Amino acid sequence: MKLYYSILITFSLIFVTFADVVNFSECSDEDSKQCSVNELRITPCTNTERCVFKRGESVDVTFDFTPEFQFESAKNKVFAKINGEWVDWIGGLEEDACGAVECPVTSNSKSTYSKAIKLAKTTQAGKFDVKWKLYNADDTQSCCFELKVQVKK
């Protein structure tokens, strides 16, 4: 198990070296005082104002965050604003986030989330506001950020 974590950390460090820091904002409908997202890195993303992806492409997402709360397990969801409504966006994303962040997550301690995501070839093309939410088991506390993306055919 230690070897697994050593390999994971090594690849994460290599990945972070080549990842692009991306502009993001706090979620407008969440209490930003309960968690700070420090930095967001996405590969590939050469346009830091609006990441452009292709259907079927793999996207590596890494962000550093500092929660004001502790959670034993973590869940995540990704939403896109389509026709003015937030809808589930990435089908097949595991809700359990403990494979992407070391659980339990400690209060007032910086943690890193890192996940490779394969965009389905059926992902809707267009320009979207995207909301990424990492939250505790009972959905009462969360870390949340928004970014702009474009998905091309």
C-alpha cells in the first residue's frame, strides 16, 4: 500500500509540474467561508480564462483546498449551467472522492484533490459555466468552485 501511495505522489508531483493554473471563482450559491480553494490546475488547458476540451479527451483536474471542517469521507459532483439551470455534467464520475483525495480530510489543513476524467464522446458541445463541488457525507459542508469551459466536437 505504501508503494501505491509513493507512486501516486510521484506522478502527482510530475503532473503538477506540467499542469496549467486555471482561473476560477468561488461558487456564488455556496458559503465560501467553510472552504478555500487555493489553486486549480487542469491539463490540457492552454487558455486559462476558458479551458477548451474535445469530446473523448482525458482531462486531469487537480486543486488544492483548505476546509474549515473535517470529513471522514468525501463526495464530488460536477455540474454545468445549461439553459440557466445547473445539471449533472460528467456522467460516470464516481461520487466517492476518496480515491482523488486522501480521506479523512482534516479541518484547517491544506489538501489536494487529483483526478483524471475521460469526457464521453456524447458530452454536449458548447461553452459552459462548470461547478465542481467536493462535500462531506451528509451534504452539509462543501468546497466549491466555478470555471468556464468549452467542449468541442
